[in-house]
Amino acid sequence: MAKRIMPPNNSEPARPEAHLLQGTLDMLILKAVSLGPLHGYGVLLRIQQISKDALQIPQGSLYPALYRLEHRGWIAAEWGESENKRKAKYYRLTAAGRRQLESERRDWDRLVGAIADVLEA
């Protein structure tokens, strides 16, 4: 089942609405933190930026996913200070997380290839 990704404040998206396939949120988070440590809201912004605003992850989905990834040992967290001088939890990718991201990327590439084969038939 696909999750509907809506822009903040239910405003109209600048681009066609994107749907996030179930199970892809973890991969997107792992990729975002692989580029450097980020606090939770920074993860949202990084995914939004890289996707050119096509993907906007609700905070209600993000924080349980961050907890789950930390619990699995794929990301590690430590407290730090954000840009606005507030206490924030910063997440970074672990070695196990890097292996998981590589595995998920291979699986994703196989899935996209299979879907393309069906659509091109």
C-alpha cells in the first residue's frame, strides 16, 4: 500500500503529488543521514531538498522511523545543539546502516527494473 505524501500545511504541491511506497521511508532516511549527521527535522528537509519537493515526509511518520532505525542499530544518535541554539538529537549512519542502505538500494534497483519491464511489455 502506498502512503500519500502531502506538502506541509496541506498547501498545493508545486509538482504532481508523489506517493511513498511502503517500506521506502527507511531507505530514504538512511540515504539522508549517509550524507552527514542530521537532526530529525533536518532529515525531513534533506529528503525534501534532494527530491526537489516531490517527497514531503510527515513528522508523524518520521520520528517513529528514526526510533526504529536507531533500535535496529542502523543509525546512532547523540544530543547536540541545532542552528537555532536548541537541544536536538543528531542522527548518523552506522556501519550496519551503511550495509543495510546498500542492500535496500540493490533491492530497490531490482524492483524498479522489474516494474519497468512490465510497463515496457
